[in-house]
Amino acid sequence: IAGSNPGPPRAPALFGRDRELAEITSRLLEPGLRGAVIVGAGGMGKTALADQVLHRLDGIVTASFIHGSPVLSRMPYGVLSPYLESAGPKDMESPLAVLRTIRRHFRRISETGSLQPLLVIDDAHCLDESSCHVLTQLAMSGELRLLVLTRPRARRIHELLSLARDGLLARIDLGALSAGAVHEVCEGVLGGPVLRATSALLAAVSGGNPLYLKALLAQSRRLGLLAEVNGAWFLRGEPDGLDASVVDLVKGQLAVRTPEEREVL
């Protein structure tokens, strides 16, 4: 799915990632860099963080978007198809012709405004190798800045990730939230003070994964395990089970594994 806009006018609140947010925003504006790559496991908040970055860069960049998927990864240049409307069948057989077509698209964006074009690539670990090669060439040329969101162990996009090793892309690895960051998320989501013992338990159960943490908060609140007494939130009992959103995420992660890998897991 492709689109172009000067940045979202509003973005959902983000808690616990202030340091990463400031770093990514500043690195995207560095003249010597071609962009940034955010690496993190599923549920670590890559997309939410990117939304906040674009909110901060509103009026500075013109953001366009592509989203990798397991289905499109089987098609050469499939993820880039929205930008290849003017390409003919013979053009699709030539990497150079595809590169020129993409360049023309973003040059038109540059010519119609003074904002810096920025291409946001979500689920980049699902890119096909042909698209990865074209995007790497675009970044190296300096005509386009990239914000790449990917999971670790993304073997198909090693060429794109090599730009980070060469110092052309800033790499930011998203790890688990610290205990302090989990406490900040709990207070932000619940909208009030939270007992430290409660946030410590939620940090242990969620492993510091923001998606798991928010799912636990939602479910615990719905089931009455989270209560507000005297202006502070606390857990009446240990959370048990996970929300459907987390179950769907895990199903999606398992679906891309081979039958042998799923059996081992």
C-alpha cells in the first residue's frame, strides 16, 4: 500500500521510548546519512515509533510508504508496484529501468514542493531481493532518504542493511522496555499513578514487550484485575492469558515458519 503525505497531523501517544524517538528524529536529519533503520522483534513498537518520528518531522519531510508482506515477497518488485504504473512489461525485466521509473516518481515529488522526500518501509524483512536492490541504489544515490522498519534476522535484505554497517544508515535496535519505561507506559495508558509493585509484575510477565504489555493492561482492566483505589492503580491478582491481538501476532509469526520450525517451537 503506497501513499504520500507531509506527515500525520496527529499520532497516538507513545510512552517509554523518548530516547529512541529523539535519536531517530535527529539522525534522519543528518546531512551525511541516507536515513535510518529500526530493528526490533514483533511487538516492540517500530511502527508506533515511526509514526511519532513523522509527527515530529511534519513540515520537514514528505513521507511515502510501502509495506512488505509474505505474499508480495514472492513477486519481483511487487512491493514497489504502486510507483511503477508508468513502467511497461519490458521495463520490469530491467533493474535499471525500474530504478529510473522510481527515481522519476520521487523527483516529481521533490519538484512540486520544498520538503525532503522520505520513504518509510514497514515490515522490510518481507521485501523481495529485487526491490531491496532498487531501494539500496536509491539510498546510495542520496536522492531519497529511507526509514526502514525490520525484524532481526532479515536475510533477504542484507544488501539494504549493509548500508548501516557502511555508515550510510543509522541503525537503532529496539530492545525490551526497562522497568522504568514499563512504569511510564502503565501510567500513560491508565491515565494515573500505578503502584511500583504492579508495574514490576507487568514488566516481568510481558518481558518488556510494549504490545504484550498493553494487551495485558487491556485484559486485566477488562477482567477487573486492575483496580483504582485512592487514586492509584494496582493489580488484584496475576494476569493470566493474553488478548486476541497478541494471539494473532504469534499466529502470524508462526505462519511464516517452515513446518519443521513450527514443530520444534
